[in-house]
Amino acid sequence: MNKKKFNKKGILMPEVLKILIAVLVIAALLYLTVSFYGILMGQYKLQQATLHLENIINKGNELENGGKADYLLTNPVGWKLMDFNKQNEKALCFCPEGVKILDTLQNYESCSKLGICSNSKKKIEIVLSDHVIYLIKGDGPKTLTIFAAADKITVRPYVVDPESDPMSEALKDLEGQGV
């Protein structure tokens, strides 16, 4: 019988080194792949927000005084649509998670750096008590109603039954102003 003689040292040092380098290279590739995916998704959400923001503002500017239109807002999920006071002008912004809701210049700057903000020919206002429309995962798309007046665009979530809506009084006031 022919018995093979094994080295009593076990696995040789060059083999261990090759396995260790292979494991490190695979870990580095996985890290780079996950990082690259995160960068791409962040840019994709910013592009989605930019497109929706432009569409909302363009739709508001195109409406005649007293006009009304609906707009379906689907993404970016986890972001919020906010209005900000900026030196007597209203800015409409899409802000990612982490930007506070307070209406201050510091939050406007934070949102415009991390998200996207845009001004319009007209003042822009979200008709909700906190001036924020949240895009929460699992809620599905939101339908917005855009009202136009001579000097203002008003955005609010669509309401099926205006009588059960707590903001119906504010809407009646806006309609009374020709919005």
C-alpha cells in the first residue's frame, strides 16, 4: 500500500496567504458594490424629487386664476414636500429624511443642500397645519390638488369628502379669494 506522506505543518503559509487575500478582495468588492448602489439610489431619488417639483410648479404656473388641477405624487418615498418662507417668497422643497420640519432659514439651507428647492413666479403654499406632505413607505401615491390664484399657488392633499376634511374651511376661504 502506498501511503501519502503529509506535511505535519498543515496548510502551507503561501496557501493561507492566498486564501486571506482572496477573502479580503471579495469583502472589498462587496463593500464597493453596496456603496455604489447607495450613491446611485440617492441620486435617483434626487432626480425623482426634481422632476416632481418642476411638474408641480409648472402645473401651478400654467393654471389660470381660479384654476385647479390634480397631480399624482408617487416618490421619492421617505422624503417630504415642504414649503419654506425665504425672504418674503415661498419656496417649495423636497427634503430627504433627517431634515427638520421647522420653518427656519437654517432648515431651508439644509434642505436645499440635501434635497431640492425651487421658487416660482408665484408664491407657493402647502395647505396643511405643518406645511408638510409626507411620502411614507407603505402609504402609496398621494394625489395633490393644485389651486392657482393671481399671485399664489396652493398645494394640498386630495380629499374625497370635503365635509369630513378639517381643512375644508381653509379651502372655502381660498375659493372665496378666487383660488
